[in-house]
Amino acid sequence: MNLSALTAVSPIDGRYHNATNELSNFFSEFALIKYRVLVEVEYFIALCESGIPQLKHFDGSLNNKLRDIYKNFSLADAQWIKDQEKVTNHDVKAVEYFLKHEFEKLNLHDSLEFIHFGLTSQDINNTAIPYSWKEAVNQVYLPQINELTNELKELAGQWAAIPMLARTHGQPASPTRLGKEIHVFIERIEKQLTLLQQVPFSAKFGGATGNFNAHHVAYPQTDWVAFGNKFVNDSLGLSRSQTTTQIEHYDNFAASCDAFKRINNILIDLCRDMWTYISMDYFKQKITAGQIGSSAMPHKVNPIDFENAEGNLGLANALFEHLAAKLPISRLQRDLTDSTVLRNIGVPFAHTVIAIKSSLRGLRKLILNEAALQADLENNWAVVAEAIQTILRREGYPKPYEALKDLTRTNTGVSQETIATFVEGLNVSQAIKEEIKGITPSNYTGIVQ
């Protein structure tokens, strides 16, 4: 069968293709090859600018044509490299041969051996992959998570004054405001995004075992560490790890995965809360004509977007956990276990993107059922007991907590009338009684932040 959305093994490229197709620009085999070509071309240009005698005749006039090799990189170019890989059985060497082929078109016959000069394949992989990761984070993830955060801010603003019964341990607790509870998630996400953006996009660049052995033996007068730092940090916009083996440490990449995990955990918490509020009838959901909630029960409108998001976030986190735990570990100066693992970094990224989009759909379907929130508050007058006993504490009243405990721990329920009768029997001034009677489940919501 030909590959299509119906025949793809992974739902990322199948069922969810419309939600994830833009990630092909960063995590597909085509994208990986293109980023490798980009690094190789930029490395050659950097060599030309480094003062190497054999490349001094390059004055930069060909730089645009050289960069066009990766800027205009096509599927046909990628296929040329894949066909060459069948012969070489080495993916990066196939890229080198492709570039030699392209350089010959530009009559650069005397410069071919300076393509991939002194490098090992990991100098290319460990710059190309963090480069693609950085672009995916900046171009896809951050705009989408910011869109979600902005949606939450809009809802928090709309619901800022809506009182709501809080529940701690699942039981009625001191009332809060719906907008404030939404803002909890905004603050958590934004704080973790700040930490995520502090993690460098680290790269390795230093030859077969990280010491610039081949570079130094060929040109001992060149400061290759300074060259590597300038190339990786300035030309590629990454952060070069200074003392490495053949491969990048991956410690900062692991930190990035952990940051994604923490944000995803916050989103799981959000999805479960929204799901619960829907089950409590605090929210209705917008109905889309023609859509079916249950194949058996015609009345149902299920919170499937939040459920879908939760499932995808769990998958993403399982993979982020493996990436963070596995990649920083490599035998001696390098083993190959990181290679196949790195090829899958787009998978948890994709599940995260699917989840963000599902969460947004769910949030945009919500219809506030204010009557249900108000009814819940009216049915739980016992929650003002905290307020009453605190005022009585202020006034020096004897054992106020115990008095309220006896009043409110009853299976017959506590009503406004129960509270009023209790207050009238207190040995306090009329002014204090009036102060206490003014407290209701709807207005006992604390400080508006």
C-alpha cells in the first residue's frame, strides 16, 4: 500500500496528520537531511572565512549560491542522498557526496575535500538536530502554547467575578472564583515556559572524540576551539558544549524534555479539572451540527477534546521521560544508541502539539452554566463556618472552632437559616452578628488577584 493518512502506522501521520503535518519541516527524514546540508554548507563558508591558505581565494561572492543548495533543497535532492546512502550505508557520508556533486556544478573542483573537513558525522548530527529542535520550538510550540495561554487569559477575564465552590479532597471548601482558578494554570504554564526558554540549545562540534584532532594536525596554528565556538554559537545560533566526547552531552536536551514534561503535566491537570467541571454541569458544551457524542445514547455531548488531550500528553511524557533518561548516557566516548532515539524526538513533540490543539478546541466549546455554580454554593452554606469562627477568634470568643464544628458536622445539612439561628444565639454584639450574617457562600471568596 502507498503511504497515506489511512495507511500510516503512526496516528501522528495518519489520523492526526492535519494537526501535525507542519512538523515535517523539522522532524521528517527530509528535514533531517536538509538540516545536515545546511550545517555542512555553513561549515564550508566558515572555513573559507577562517584564513585557511587553500581557501583564501574565496571572497564570499559564492556564498549566496552555496546557501541556495539548502534553501532550495528539494525532495529530489533528498532522494539523491537516500539512493547514495544505499551504496555508502552511511547517511552523513551520503550528504557529503551530494555536496561534492553540487560543488562541481559551481566549478569548485579544487575545494571538494574541504566539505566535511576534519569532521565526524556527529559534528553534523549534533548541530543539525538541535538546530531543527530550536526552530520547531520557536516556530511551532511557543506560538501554540502561547495561543492556549491567551485563551485561558480571555476566559479568566470573562469569569473573574464568578463565585464558585472550591473542593479540596473532593469535598466542599472555602469558595473561590472561577477566573482565579483558571489563572492558576496561566501562572504555572508561564513560569515553566520561562524555565524552558532558559535551557540552551546545546550542540557538539569538535571532531571524532571532541578534541579537534584532525583539524589541529592539519592546521596547528589555527585556534580551532575559537573557530568552533564562533561557528556553532554565532553562525548557527546554538550553544557549543566545550569539552565533549564524540557526541553532545544531551544534558541540556534532557532539561528541555523535562521542561516539556512539566508543562504537559500542568495541561493534564487543566484537562482533568475541565472534564470534572463539565461532569458537574458547571459547563455545557457547544453543539456542532451533525456530530455524534455516543453511538447508543443520542443525548450525549462528551468532553472528548480534553480526554484526547490528556491521552496524547501522557504519550508525550512517556517518551520525553525516556529521552531525558537515555540520551545523556553513552558508553565511553560514544555508542550508537542515541542515533535511533534522536530520530524520534518529533514524536513526543507531535503528541504535545495534538494535545494543545485538542485543549484549545475543548476550551472554545465551553458554555458557562452559572446557575449550576450558584446552586452548588447555595447547597453548601457550611463553607462559611471558616469565616464565622475566624471572626469569633478575632473577638476573643471561647472555642469558636469547636462551636462551628458541632454546628456543621451533621448529616441533616446546613442552610442559611441554620447559620442565622446559630449567629443569633452567640454572645456577641449586634454589630458582630450583622457582620457575620453578611457573609454568604457567594461573597466569601477572598482577595481578587
